[in-house]
Amino acid sequence: MSAVPEKPTLDNVESKWIESWDQNGTYAFDRSATRANVFAVDTPPPTVSGSLHMGHVFSYTHTDTVARFWRMRGKSVFYPMGWDDNGLPTERRVQNYFGVSCDPSVAYVANFQPPFRGDPPKDHRAVPVSRPNFIELCEELTAQDEKIFEDLFRRLGLSVDWSLLYTTIEDRSRRTSQRAFLRNLARNEAYTQEAPTLWDVDFRTAVAQAELEDRDRPGAYHTLAFHKSDGSGDILIDTTRPELLAACVALIAHPDDPRYQPMFGKMVRTPLFNVEVPVVAHPLAQIDKGTGIAMCCTFGDLTDVIWWRELQLPMRPIISRDGRIVADAPNGLTDVAGLAHYATLVGKSAKQAQTAIAEMLTTSGEMIGATRPITHPVKFYEKGDRPLEIVTSRQWYIRNGGRDVALRDALLARGAGLAWHPDHMRHRYSNWVEGLNGDWLVSRQRWFGVPVPVWYPLDADGETLHDSPLVPDESRLPIDPSTDAPVGYTEDQRGKPGGFIGDPDVMDTWATSSLTPQIASRWEDDNSVFDQVFPFDVRPQGHDIIRTWLFATMVRSHFEHNSAPWANATLSGWILDPDRKKMSKSKGNVVTPLDLFDQYGSDAVRYWAVSARPGVDTAFSEDQMKVGRKLATKLLNVTKFVLGFGDADESVAPTEPIDIAMLHRLAGVVDETTAAFEAFDYARVLERTESFFWWFCDDYV
RNA sequence: GGGCGCGUAGCUCAGUUGGCAGAGCGCUACCAUGACAUGGUAGAGGUCCCGGGUUCGAGCCCCGUCGCGCCCACCA
């Protein structure tokens, strides 16, 4: 029994096994297995924009225990890893790390050296670099980060087949992403449209409904006097955004509101700008809010968009894509004094413009009384710092049921057909799908992402023909329309009348990560793998991204394969700090996983992770890790003691009642834990096994 | 406003067709040489949030209240 250590110790056990697993291909996926004998995991690719934290350690351990279980059951386990390195988080990290910013108008510099590698001083002004240089820096930094990620996950002991590793920016992922998009386009599941969309003025990109969050912000009601055109007096409206006054296109009240019914169809003049706008009725106006009549601007909020569309109001945008008041006064503003007022606002941010216009309104006597401070929810991009504006722009959309009841019902049925663990998470999905108010906006005005793979012809006048995009053959993918030319054109026709231009946008990160099953399984690149694993057995992920990642993956699979992408979804909980608050970097209470591995050992950290029931938010507890370490030591010691009796004669059936009783009890534990693992309840498995182990040590041994 | 989860020992939590209230940590006392002191033995500690109902019997099922948390909607 050379396996019995002389002095039981946990020292070096991790490095020894990491090396052994790697050399022996212990976790290599068996390419000869049939689908029936495969267990496939759609592993979440962590975002490469910083570091892995305890939340990753926690949830990835859960999945690993399930993967190991199925491997023990004889399945060939398809357990890939991926790095989600395309997209905004990486861009932001690259800007902060190297002290640069992307400027597509700058020329490429070979062998460019960034001003800093880590921690630029606070007063450093970002150096503008070309898009290709910026992407090189993205690739350099993500490669560094990914090495650190891989080391950490290996140290944690994940039984991943590292030969299946993918990144979401690599050629194969871009090819998969573009292929899926082109097929959506060919089937009319993707379309382009010029429309008002929510817009982040700092990132200067459109954002999707799924990426919004509300934040409570201080605001103030300003009461403004509009003047009836027939000279019979004023109408007072309350607004929190007086800076949009020049963008006002109508006043709107509820059709049943007797106070304003006499005014419907009549005209009023705006304060300061003296622009004539109609008073109209619409049921979305709330009788009990403010003065009961609202000003509709293009655009202050999503209700304005609805009013503008349904009441066919004119467009008078005054907010530019960088969030400042545009230079050109809107249509209809012709009054000399009004133009003078407008000129003082040009170039100001929304906030500055609000202050300025409030002063002007006070001076003109058209603001009634003092402002009344309120706190109200304002829409933000979840990664953004300033409120979203609404600007009109051309964007790409993928249908998701937000504007189509039949499709929505089909996607609801897909969700209902999934096995959710824990089961109540299914409500998050149906709740979200039922509340969709538009299609999925997938284009982003950014750089480090998968390009929208189309070009547009230019007519004889150089106008872009958006409705007849030129698409590449799938065999050419991946392409970059900003450097590749469409078939039938040459590069020197780019931007010329009668020539072509490339679509300038990239796709949202989710538009690529929604294809992780297809990427990991080499869909269309090697369909023998795809056929072996699809639909996958399980998608493990956080419950906070049901509306994004899970739903988007469902949409793509529904369209492409007429199938759900997996049979099960497991949703992990959050790690809470001991004060029951969600752990966050800003609170400075994040513990690094490596420190804990060093202090307690990977197994002890895994023990803590597995003690939490599926889907339950769990307190971070070093005490549990101490317990785990003691348990591991005890396991070694009892093993040494038992094996010290020498080899058992396996041909002899046990006859002692105490042995038979122990084996009987063990068989019961095996049955129960098998059932628990089949239901993804690793925590029950641990509890039952540990409980048996203590009984085994205390009473049997 | 709509949806979901949670509330059990000081702490973190189990409690699986309703059947003697549990574990770990912490606390108290004792135990020192042959698997294990990273351990062992013993012990204290409970209004199972509250109110009502069903039942022979409720931590568990039903109705309601309160508290905590999350998701969505609400932006004049």
C-alpha cells in the first residue's frame, strides 16, 4: 500500500494533482462517445476585465461537482472553459490600464508603446490611439488576464477539459457570431432600423433594454407657463427636464381630463422660445401627476417616444450623441428672442443647460414658484455613470418577441420547458419575456467586438442604401467590413459614389456570448462535436443574467436549431459578506481566492462553496473553510488507519453484523446522494456524505 | 403597482408524502502519548416571525399580518 502516506499532509497535494491531471488527460472529452453517453456543460465564460473573485470560485465549484459526478457515472463529460473578452468591460480596462483612448481617426502605429502598463497617474490625459492599435492592446491585456484566470481555475481543481478553451474574440467565435447573425438576417430575424434609442452619452453607444437599470436620483419639478395662442391665458406644466423645452413638440393630457378637454386640438406657445405646439390627448398622460398635463419632447423619456410615434408628432432633437445641446436650433424655432435664448444653451451638457434655462425662465417670469426637489428613478446603462438620453440612430435588432406575440409565446414555452434549479427561477424568465417592450438592440458603436458583417452599397449620389446590405459568403468569415471589401467591389471603391461602405458597428457582447453552446461545440466548423453535445445538458449561471445571457441564448437557439440549447439551467446565488450585503469591490471586503487557497487549501474552499444550497445567497465564511480543512485532514488520517490493516481479500463476503450494517448504511447514502446529484443538489450530497463519514469514524472505525 | 424568495439555537443554516426540534461554528466542563489535539467526550442554549384555520397531531398544509432581500414596471 504505497499509496498510504507516511505522514498525512495536505502540502503540495494541489500542484501534484494539477500536473497529473494535465499530463494524463484525465478530463479530456471522449470524442468517440455518443450523445446518449455524454454530459455537456455550457460553462459560463467569465468576463475578462479584472480578476476572478469568490463568487466565481463559489459557483464554478458547484458545477464542477456535478461534472465529476457524471464522469463517475461513466459519462463522457464535455466541460469547456471560455473567456468572454470582447466588449465594453475590456475596452474600459484597457483605457485605464494603458492610459489610452480609442480614436478611429488616428493612424495605425506599428510597434506602438503605450504610455503606461498599469496605474497611470490620476492626472494623466488619455493618449488617443488608432482602432487597430487599441485592439492590439485589448488582445495583449486579455491574454495576460486569461493566463491568471486559467491558473486560478486549475488551482481550484475544476475538472475542465482545457483543450476546449475558447475566447469570445477569437476568430472561431467571431465566425460563429457572424454566421449566426447572417442567418438571422437571411430569415428576417434580424433587421436594421433608424429609430429613437436609449443612448449612453459617455460611452457614445446605444444600449439594450436588458442592460438598463434604474437609479434613484435627485431631481426637481419646475412649473412652466405655456401661453395659449388665442391669448386667453396660460397652461402650467410640471417638468423635471426644463432643458428640453426647445425640443417640446406637444402638450399632452388624458382624454378624460375635464380640465384640459376644452384645449384639445388648440395651440399653445412655449415659454422662452415662442414655438407653437398643439395640446393633444393620450391615455398615457396621468391625471394625478404634476398638473395633469405634460410636455412631450423629442425625447425626454420612453413615454415621449410612444407619444411621438402614436400621435405622429414632429421631431425636434436637441441632445447630441455626447449629451450636449446641438448647435442647430430645432425646426420651428424662428422667433428672434427664442433663437437668442437657444444660442446660450448650445454646447452645454444637459445639467448645465438645466441651470441656464431655469435662470432664463425665472427672468422672463415664465417659471412659476420655486422648484420642488424630488427623488425619482432615472434610467442608466448598467455600466454607465450618467443618465441615458434618447437619440435617433440606425441600429440592428434581433427579434425577441418584444413586438411579436407569437414569437414571445414560443419563447415563453421554451422557458417553461426547461428544468430550472431552483425551480422558482423560471419566474424571472417568464416575467422578463412578458415585459419586453421592443426587439433586441444588438449593434454597439464601439471597437473591440465582433463587427456587424455587412456592407452597404452607395448610390450615384453617395447615399447609403441601408435596405439592401451586401453580405459575405459564410466561407469568408470572420470578416471586418472596415478593412475587407464585399465581393464585386474593390477596396478603392470604399466610400465612393457607386461604391460601398462597411457597417461601422460591432455587435453587443451578448450577441456573441448568446452562442456559447455553438462556439464551444464548434457548430458548422466541426459538426461532429456539435452533434455529440447539443442540446447541452446544463447551463450554470448567475440569476442576475437570466434576462440577458440565458434569454439571449434561448433566442438564438430557438431561431437556429428550433430547440432549447439545454435541458437544465442551474442558477447560483450571490456571495454576501458577513453583514449580509452583497460583496463588492467598492466596499473593500473582497478576499482574493488565491490567499484562501494558500491558507486553507483548495479543497477547504470548495467545501465551503458546496455547503451552500443551490441558488441561495450565501455568507462568505472562513470558518467553513477551516472546517473543510480539518475534514480533509481527518479523511487522510482515517484512510491511513484503515489501509494500515493491509489489503482486504475481496473474495470474502462480510459476515460480521457490524460490517453488514455499515455497508447497508453506505448503500443508502449512495442511493440518496445519487438522486441528489441527478437533481443538481450538490449541497445535499455533501451533507449526507459528511454525516455518514462522521458516523463511520466515530462509531464504526 | 406586478412577480419571486427568505424568516428555525448567539452565528450560518438543514429539516424530502404532517409524527419525539437538528448540524456545524461559537460557548461551558473534562480528556494528553497507537488514525486524527487540524482531535475526543459531555453539556448549556429554541415563543420554529406573529395571528387564525385544517388535522388525533403543524416548523412543514391553507388564509392573513409583519419584517428582510431580489427581479420587473413606474421617470411630466
